[in-house]
Amino acid sequence: MNCPKCGKESVEDALYCEWCGARLSQKRKAICPKCGRESIEDALYCEWCGTFLGTENRNKIYLIYNSKKKYTFFTLITLAFVFGGVFILSNSNEELAEYSIKGSGRFLSGHPDGLRLVGVLLLIISIPILILYLYEYKGQTKNPILKLDYEGIESYFRSNGFKGKIGWNEITNIYLKEVNGARYLVIEFETKNETYEALRKYGLFDHNSIKRSDFKLTSLSMEIVDMSDEEIMEVIHEFQQKYLVR
């Protein structure tokens, strides 16, 4: 290989001239650490699997957790409904007939059968919810529900919306939205890698699969996260602007 600057010959496949230091190869290939295939020089993402190839700040990670205080609060509220149902059912018919109720439930005053039905409904609804909260308490408060890194956004719990990872180079739009009093992180994205798409587990937004050409939409429940909308989006945009390439 002859140097274009000094004209002297260097060994085959040399990147720099051994005589003058001039760059010889303009097409050095990058090897993907995930799939092992080659991409063009200076590529930031693998053209075969979408893996980030850059080295700058690869170790930068941001973890978002559910608020332990909020999760405990919801658990205690559910427990209060359970105790309410037990309290109602523990009274005799004579005792229930003496209760005088004000407000929207006043029609139940003096109706023990109606109050017992309310107690049963409270237990039927609140006990499964309480069991679910207690079962998921450790995982939802000790483990992150969301991880941001150089590859993209990753969720660990399907119960929070979706399970899997969506790469920064796939995301087309991202925003927070309130649905039925709860806030969701809505992610619109597209992918051209059929194998990657088939392996990933997507969640459904409002229990409907929304498709627009190659675009998809999913959401992540953020209602128990102890961060404001502005704080969440600021962190996400920081990663997105650094690693998003279009």
C-alpha cells in the first residue's frame, strides 16, 4: 500500500503510513460487540442489530425507581378497605340496623343486608389488590422500573406497562400523558429489524395495539415515581440528545 502523501510503501492493511504518519485507510470497519458483524468506520450504531458502537459515556446509566413512600401509602389505603369490610361483617344485624349514614350512602341506613353486601364487596375487591401490592412490594420498590443507558430505554416489569428495551435510534416521539388520573410515559417508535422486534415484549396502551405503518406505541406507568414530569423528561432528553442519531 503506497502512501498518498509521501508515496512510500507500507505493509498491507496499515491504517497509517510508517514513514510520515499519514492516514492510509479511510474505510476501517467497526465490529459490533453484540452480533459480531462489521459496520462502516465511525458508525455510532450497528447497521445489523442497532447496538450502540460508540465508546463515549457508555457506562453512564440512570435508574428510576417507584417511590417507596407512595407504594406504602397505597398499600395502607387498600388495607383500610379490608378492615372496613371486616368491621361491617363483624356487626350483628341489630347493630347494623342502628347505623345512620350521611351523604351518598344514606339509603343504606337501617338496611343490614345492604351494609353486609357492601362489606363483602369491599373484601372481594380490596383483598386481591392488597395481596398484589404485598407480593410486588419488594420488586417494585427495590428494583428499578426504568433504566436509561447508551442503548435506550429499558423496562423490567410488564406490570408497569412493557418489558424490554427500545433503542434511542428507534424512538420517534416520547412524552408524558395522563390517563384516568394516572400518568404514563408514552413512547412512539419504529424498528426495521424483524428478529429484534419479534424477540422484544411490547406492552399495550389502553389495551389496544396501535399501529401506523412501521410505527408502534407503548407506555410505561409512572404514577408512583417520586419525580415531577419536568424532571423525568429532562433526564430522558439528556440521554436522547446524546445518543440519538438520525
